[in-house]
Amino acid sequence: MSRPINDALWQQITHDITTEMRAWRLAHPKATLCAIEVELDARLNRMRARMIEDLALTSSAADWTATPAAEVPRCTACDQSLEATGAKSRTLQTHGAQALTMERTYGVCPACGAGLFPPR
Ligand SMILES: [Zn+2]
């Protein structure tokens, strides 16, 4: 792992959902079970996306700039060790129409010029 799970982030988003749902429930004391479920699911989908982003950053593939030479990701076309060109982000979509922003070290092959995000 390049870094551990961000405990402070996970505690913050859990706290935020608890606080938001408490306030929402007080404002909607007669909400149906279905309405409660919709409100909670919307927040859980947001929380889930932030957790996935954080978990992805714990991968050794997220930042391999300090990886020993023998373990540096290799070009899938010609098997040369990739050269890191810095972190780049890309946005993906996950459940609940939530955007995931993934920050990873991007690599370029010095032989053929192919560029890629090494797989996780
Ligand atoms: Zn190559």
C-alpha cells in the first residue's frame, strides 16, 4: 500500500451523514419509510464514492514514484519500465450516479511512447 486508509476522512463523512439525517428526520417527522430510504440512500451513495476514491489511493499503483526499479509497472506493448510523469486524475461514474475522481501516477514508455495508468 502506498498509504493507509484516511481514517479522518471516513470519520468525517460518517459524522456528516449522521448529522444530516438527524436534521432531515427532525424536519420530516412523518416521512414514510420509502422517503427515509431515498434520503439515506442518496447520502450513502455520496459516502460510498468518497470511500472508493480513498481506497483506490491505498493501492501501490496509485503512486509508484518511489517503487523499487524491479517493481515499476511495465509497458503492456514492449515490456519496458514506465517512466512516471506525475499524478493525473480521471473521473469515472459509480452507482447512484456519483462521480469518482481517481488520482494516479501516469506512466509513459520510454521505448514506444505509450502512456497509461498502470492497473491496480
Ligand atoms: Zn512500450
